[in-house]
Amino acid sequence: MRERLPEYLKRPIIDTDKTKTVRRILKMNCLNTVCENARCPNKNECYTKNTATFLIMGNVCTRNCRYCNISCDRPEPLDINEPAHIANAVRDLGLKYTVITSVTRDDLTDGGAGHFARCIDEIRKLTSDVKIEILTPDFKGDTSALNTIIAACPDVFNHNIETVREVFKKARPQAIYERSLDVLKYIKEKSNITTKSGLMIGLGETFEQIEETLCDLKKAGCDILTIGQYIQPSKEHLPVARYYKPEEYELLRMLAQKIGFKHYQIGPLVRSSYRAAEIV
């Protein structure tokens, strides 16, 4: 029998004038958010703070990761107006820090790197003082795509390792553990951009395997780390192997410090972009 979702992982539904304002601005600009599409448990908290994580290049992914709620199918063509719409939403929300992520677009020659760059450019045309974090796919490790990202100068480059080596292929059948590390390493070696990565726990990994993954991330030059509990989006997705207890996260924080991470968010409901501005 599967373990029930613990109370400390449940979040109340909050609907306020602020959450309605965020939804209105997103709808007006025809924008997707990872908050909605990935069923993020922190959605309402972020909306009440007048922020959201933008999901670009559609809401259909070319990869079928077995933990992710975003559907896998044939994607629509890119919306050439999306970068301008993102910039308008950033301005209208009054954001000083914004996070942009995307579905994986293996159907595109550059994996969508140019679209990320255009979003960054459009935001800075309208709001010059905003800091921009991007959470990208691996672009199949294509260095020309990564060079496009570097040239756009985001303030933070985030690419999630997601899970430990031993679980990786089961969770991410179309991705490669070493390739994700190489992407982070390339950005760090070729630029001064702050790098960030995160992983989910609760997929059957051991503490020793988590430690190995954190060491791998540190060797790849990763500056910022996030760790949070995996929550199964539906019965069709990978089951939760176990729920980590709140006190176990203190052990993970101590482990991150021991390995040399100075900046991290580690907790049951932590996600890649959760309180991202506070870390930076």
C-alpha cells in the first residue's frame, strides 16, 4: 500500500486579489506558467507575491520524463510574439527578478536557445533593472545552442540534474546524466554566469547516491543547489518510493555545506524556482 501524502506537503488553496491579478496578466498575454502546467505546490504562495515562473515554447514537450506532469506530444510552432508578451508581463507584474523555463523542444535545430535569448532581450528592452534566471533543457549538449544562451547574458543559468545517476535513466529515458553535468560545466567554463541545479528526492535513491550527485554538481561548477520532495502528479507517473521527514532535510543541508555549497534551498516543498530571488 502506498504511503499517503504527509500533511506537511499539503498546501491550502488561496485566492486573493493578488492571485487574481497574476492570473489576469498571464491570460491577457497568452502565457503559460510551470506553476500551472507542472502542478507546482507553491503556486498560490508565488502568486500572492505577485510572481510566477514563465513556461515558454508551448505546453507540450518532446520528451516523456516519467515524473513530469507536462504532456509529451507533437509541439506547436513557436509563437514569435511570446518574447514580447513575456516582457509585457514582467513589466506589468513589476518584477525585479524573473524566472523563465521551457518545455524541451528537440524538434528545433537549436532546441529553442534562440527563443530564450529573444525573451531575455525583450525583457531588458522594457525593464532594464530586472534580473533574469533561465531554467533550460539540455539542448542535447549542443555547444552552439549554449553559446547563444551565454551571449544573451542571463543572470542565472539553471539546468536541473533532477535525480541521481542510478535512477536517472528510469526517470529521464531521453536524457543523459553526464550530458546534464557537461552543460553546467560548459556554461561555467565559458562565462561568468551564475549556475544552478536541483534534484528531487523520494524516487528510491540512497543518501550516499545523493552525496555523489552533489559532488558531481560541485565539480561541474554549480553555484546554487535546490533539493525538494518528489510528489507524484498522477497514477501514470513514477510512484514515490518514500517521503523524507522534515528533520532529514537538515542532514541534507549539512551535506550541502560539507561539499561546499554556499547557496541552496533544501526542504520538502522546494522547487527549482522557489524563492529564487532570495537565494541570488
